[in-house]
Amino acid sequence: MLLFCDIVAVMNAFAVKLKENLMAVAPISVIVLILHFTIVPLETLLLARFLIGAVLVVFGLSFFLIGVDIGITPLGSQTGASLAKTNTLWIVVVAGLILGFFISMAEPGLIVLADQVGEVTHQQISSVSILLVVSVGLAVMLSLGFVRIFSSFPLHWMLIIIYAVIAALAIFTSPEFLGIAFDASGATTGIMAVPFILALAVGISTLKRDSDKSESDSFGLVALASAGAIIGVMILNILTAATEYSAELELPSAGYGSVFDLFFHKLPGILQEGLTALSPLIVVLIVMQIFAFKLSRRAFRRMLLGFIYAFIGLLLFFLGVYGGFMIVGAMVGHTLAAMDNKIFLLLTGFLIGLVTMLAEPAVYVQTHQIEDVTSGYVKRVAVLIPLCLGVGIAILLSMLRIVIPSISLWHFLLPGYILALGMTFFTPKLFVGIAFDAGGVATGPMTATFTLAFAQGAAAAFDGANLLIEGFGMIAMVAMMPIITLQILGIIFGKMSKKRGIE
């Protein structure tokens, strides 16, 4: 009877996830179809693979998120609670290093970004090196975040110090690596890492006896972890011997005979990626079960089942992404950028950003979270509209940077982060953590796949453009905008709260 109830619960949850992910992928698919029948006609084989890829992405994300919910997130919350019970700082730090590294290595968005870097540079910058340095950087910052919670160090001061270090490293970082570094920040805090890190944060923050501080400390850990990704890539660039990199994007073509041949061709490599990503976390689960969790057999089997769902989800997701989804994204971006009238490229970029945020399930969760935290005073629609507009503008500006190569990424990121960090002094502390965490929410699966390919396809259309410089940096722009948008919202909320208090 219990087994039957579990199956029914999982099926109901899967139906909900399926609907959410269909809403996330459908707008992109509609845009592609509209462009196909108007100004960007696609080969029939490519279009068919795109539609099959879109279906695989929907089902893959649904299976994966079910696995995250019943296997990976409980691992994070159980581990956080176990670490809090030890009340020993060095154990917390070591656990943060180990868990941060493995969870980053398993993040789908980061795997896609690393593969894309390796592909366009013909492995001059290897995908493995990007995965490793980003995961190490995230792990170190996750541990420092645990120390911050342990020591009650103010979040805004820690963010200012870390971004000052990033600004210093940026002086010695080549333009080719700058976009990759900031893109890695957004890509690594995706659908795998964010719920796991948040679950860890909630567990670790119970070390605090002050409930108000405990609540505010549960935010901000994602922001610190993502900053580690930036630092890791920058240090890789500074330490590497090479100074020049050649990069090119192979334009998509039908190839591989039938509709399904390309998917079968990609399957062996994807199987290996999925096993490599999840195996270390399964080992962590087994070790923690033996030494700390002591879960019942039923609860332990349920968590293991979650990892099986996650593996199936990764397999389907990567098949969809590499088999058709990103290929068409690159083709659409390239075709629009090659047109004489660049307004179509800019408007399409804005529209993609707008509809992606409107349909992103993680955005739905966060807007409800803000409504709950403010006791309903800040309505979710008041958060959703500026968030969507901000991300749309971020992708539009990224396209503008491709069209006008004299505009550098740092022309946007430097004043943007100076503004964001300056606002931390005036923003209610709870909103500071929520705002900086929101960068990971905005850079969801659609941004790390279709939109990334769209930007690279557009960059490849210009003979004078450097694919490593102009083709990357879009994820960084998308990650930055919510930080500014939600802090502005926080400041407004703070002033209104004071006004209500006076009245």
C-alpha cells in the first residue's frame, strides 16, 4: 500500500513538473516556428530534430527535477542538519568543499557551457578544465559561506570583498576568458546546484539561535558560490601559458542521414557524462547514510530512486539539447545576425529573454517566496514584470555587444556590479540575499542552452568578431540584471514598510 502511494505521489509530481517545463520550452519553440515560417526558414530535418529535442528537454527536465526533489535536495537538507548537529567548524568547512565540488560537477548548465567552450576552441580550453576549476571555486566559496553563517559576518560586506577580488583579477584576465568566467557563474548555479545549496543553507543556518538571523542567513549562499566560479576561471586564465586562442563555431547542417541518427550518435558520450556527474553524489549519499543519516530502508530507497530519476532526466535532457535544441538556436542567431537589418536580432533577443523568464519555473517559485517573506505586501506580479523586462534587456544588450564589437562586456558588468554592490547598503538585508541568489534563478536551462547557442550563432556571423569574446558573456548579463532589479524592489519595499509603520 505504501509503495502504491509513493508511485501515485511521484506520478502526480511528474505531471506538475511536465506542465511547468512545457510552459518553459513552449515559448522558445513558438518563436522558432514563427521565425521558420517568416524570415529564418530551416531545413526540414533540422526543424524536426529541434522539435524532437524540445520534447526530450521537457521530459528530461521533468524527470531530473523529480529526482532533485526526492533524492538530491533531501541529501542537501539531511547533510546540512547533520553538519549543524556537529557544531564543529572544520567539519562544516571540509563538507562544504566536498559537496560543493561534486554538486557543481553535476550541474547540467555548467556541463553544457563547458562542452561549448571546449567545442568552439577545439579543446584549447578543455571542457574538463572548465568543469574542474569552476567546481573548485564554487566549493571554496561554499565553505566560506558556511564560515560566514557560523561567524555572523555581514553578507553585504563579504560580497563587496569578494567582488573587489574579482575586479582585481579581471585586470589580469584576458578578454577571451572574461565572458566565460562570468557565464560560468550563472551556469553553475542552476537546477541542480540551487535547490541543493539552499537546502544546505537552511540546515547550516540552524546553528543560529536567533530565528530572524537564521532566516536571512539562508539566503546569499548561492551568490557566494557563484562568485567562486568566476574566480576559478580567472585564475585558470592567469596560470595558463597560452595567450591566444582560436575559436570557430561549426554552423549546423542536417547531416547524419535520418532524423534520429544524430541522437543515437550522441548517446554514448551522454551516458558517460550522466554517470560521471551523479556517481560521486550517490557515493556521498551512501557514506552519509552509514555514518550520519541512519534513514529507514524505505526513506533511503526513495532517495536512491531520486538519483535514478535524475540520471534518466539528464540523459533525455542532454539528448534533446545536443541533438537538436542548441543546433537550431545557433542557426537562428546566425541567420538573424547576417541580415542587413539588425533590428530583428535585437528584438528576437529581447523577446527570448522576456518569455523565458515568464515561463521559468524557478522564477515562479522565487516570486512566491518574496510574496511570502513580505507577508503578501509585495505581490508576485510586481516582481515578475521588472524581472522579465530586465532579463529581456540583458539579452538585447548582449546582442548589441555582438553587433557593435567596440562595446566590451566590462562596459556593462563593471557599472552594473558597482551599482549592485552600492545598493547593498540601502537594501533590506533579506532582499540582498534574495537578489544575489536570483542570478542563479534567472540563468535556467533555457538560458544555458538555447539562448547561449543563439548568442554564439550570432557572434559567428561577423567576420571580425571573436567568438570567445562576443560569443560568451550573455549568461553573465542575464545573471546580473535580477540583482539590480530585486534590490530596487527591496529598497521600495523598505521605504513603504517604514511609511506604514509611521502611519
